[in-house]
Amino acid sequence: MMKLRPYQASDSKYIIAWIADERSHFKWCLHHMAYPLTAEVMEAYENAFVDGRDGWLMTAVDENDVPVGHLSIQRKDGEEKTVRFNYIVVDDKRRKEGIGTEMLKEAVEYTFDTLGMERITLCVFENNQIAHNCYRSAGFSDIRHHERCIPYKDEIWSYYDMEQKKELLGR
């Protein structure tokens, strides 16, 4: 059984371990954080959310309170009732257990019911089909496809914008 709780500084060591290589790092955060992840980089990330003004950091933990996933819920400028899920990651040793889908469903419930938001967006690279399927399983729908627009080394990646609306859930 997984539950979602606010991020704690001690969670950073888990997240650092889950980001195994530079390609995975880029899929996780684009270029918004330095690679490789370090405790200092994670501390700066945490500090950006410290007062809740910009959003919230959440960690999924298992029945033993061990972190198994993480995401941020970020306010969107100019969109009062909309947030964006970013920095979504699951312990690679625990993949294929449904943790990502469960974590996202818990985060959606928290976002709509506790935070009072009405719309959640996220994006996913086209070459990250496992994550794309996970987001669909959690109730997100594709709303836009951006063809070959994000450079990574000698490649150009495409991505999807996705969303979930509170009204569609009957809440």
C-alpha cells in the first residue's frame, strides 16, 4: 500500500539514486537541474518550494514509510485553478508495480479535493512510452503534440502536453 506525503529533505537521497543516468535525468527534469544530481542541487530544489507559494513537493512512500516515488505540484502563472505536475519519478527497482499510477491518482485527488484546483497539466516525452501509458492510466489525456522541438545531444525529441480536469471526474 502506497501513500502520498509532503516531501522531506531526507527523501533527496532516494531521488538521487533513482536518476541513474544523464538520459533519465533529462527525461525527468529537462535542463532545470544540474546533472548529476547532488544533495546541494536537491536542497536548492526543495528551497524553491519551501513556503508553498510556487507549489508543493510530494513523496510516495510504501507501507514501511520508504520513499518509492516523487512529484512536484507547481502553480501555473496566470491560471488560478490550474497546476502542473513535474519531476515525476518512481524507484526504478519498483517499476511495474503500479506505483506510478497509484501515486498520480493520489496526487490528483489531493490536488482537486484538498488544494481546490480544477485542472492539472503535465508533459511527457514521446520516447518515454512507459510514463505516457502510466499518465493515461491515471486519467490524463493528450491535448497537444509538439513535434521534434527539444534538443538532447544529437537528437531532437517530441513531447505531449496532457491534462486532467476536475469536472470530468464528477467532483
